[in-house]
Amino acid sequence: MQQGLPSDRARGLLQTRDGYLWVAIFNGAARFDGVRFRVFNDANTPALRNSLVSCVFEDAQSRLWLGSDTGEITWKDAEGLHALAVTNAWPNSPIDRLVQGGDGTLWVLSREGFILCVRNLKPEAVLGDATGPLYSDVVRDRDGQVWAVRYGGFLMRLAEGKAVRAEDMPRPPRDYRTIAAARQGGLWMRDGSRLHRWYRGQWVEDRGEHSWRPRQAVVLYEAANGSVWVGTRDDGAFVVAADSSDHHIHRASGLAYDFVSDICD
């Protein structure tokens, strides 16, 4: 905050290809150039309809995307920021994740369990219904395929504006709602207190049982060095190395806050 960040509660982090670091905060999005922050909010940026920015994402065309707590979506290109016109079927709830498939389709996950399909900067379909939350996570793998976790233990392939169940999964994990792309291919999944990798219809790597207490990870992420990070709501982060050893980072050991909402490197 001493360098101009207007809030000490970071909700999303992203370094774009031009080198800037973007931080999603409760009162806008802040861009850090290495010296100072520039803040974009609804007071100085009309296209940003809500300053409660929940996540940030950069697509393959170097457009920056911002999702808000009330479901608004804003994208930025060389000409400035633009508001995406969403359909009435899209809920007024926080946006938790944005990913882009290998075909250029953008998929947006809301906290209510809906997924929005966006093509050519236009919303095309909303996946979900009024019966209750359907999806808890969405991620793109190394090969460009987009996957979603559906409540009930189903892994879904997303393509052509539709979700199709992955029938080649050998068995559903006991307890997972968060997945992450694996750098060697496939997906990392948290199965209760166990961490393992699924690839092309089978489990190919097992990093063993771990000591984390929270039932649900907020974020799962594989770093460039191959370690897998598990961010939690109330117990900091766990770092699992390739040899399955883990390290716990939390407030008592120097972490600013035990709710880890995003991880990037």
C-alpha cells in the first residue's frame, strides 16, 4: 500500500506479456510497473461497471479480462477497456475463473456454478440451471482442452459451447472441486488429502497423502519448478515438491493472511 496499492486484500494476480503485474482488489484493478501502481475503477474507467474486481486473465490475443463480484466482465485492448454485454441468463454473482481454450473460446466460471461461453467477444451460451450450483472449477490443460469440475464427482470436457462428461476417467476422486493444469500433461486433482495427476484416462502420478485440514482448496497451481501449490481459505498454502515432500506456509511463518485466493509465478 505504501507504493500506491489502494487495498491490502489481493484477490487475483497476473503478469501480462508486456511485463506489468495486475492485481484484482476490492476497489478496482491495479497495474504495477515495478515502481508504482495505477488504479482502474468505476470512478475513472466507465467501462469498468463495478470496482469489486475478483479475477484477472490475459487471452492469446493479449487482451486483459476483468471479472467482478456482480458478474460484470470487462476486457482491455490497445484502444482501452470495454464492457462485455452478457445475457439475462448470466447470474449476478462473483466471477471466480476465466480460461481460454485452444480454439480461442473464452470460458467464464461464476461462483454460483454457471459457465459462460464467449466467442469473438460475444456471449454464446450459458451452462447451468436454477436447480443449484453445477460447476466448481474450470481449467485449460497443456493441450488446449478445457475441463470443468461438476458437482457430484464428474469431470466435463468443454467444447462448442457444450459440456460433455469425460467417460474415460477411471474412477471419480473421493473429494475434489479444484483442478489445475499439469505442465507434463493432464490435470492435478486434490482427492481428499491426496494429490495426484490424471492424464488421458488414467492416474499417472501420485504425490501421496498430506496434512492439509481444509476440505476444499481455493486454488491449485503447478509452479514452473514442478511443485504443486494448494491455497486454502483459512490455513495458508501447502507446497508439494516432486518428491512428495510438502511445506506449509501460513500466517505464523510469515504469510500476510491465511486465505490464499490466487497464485502465480
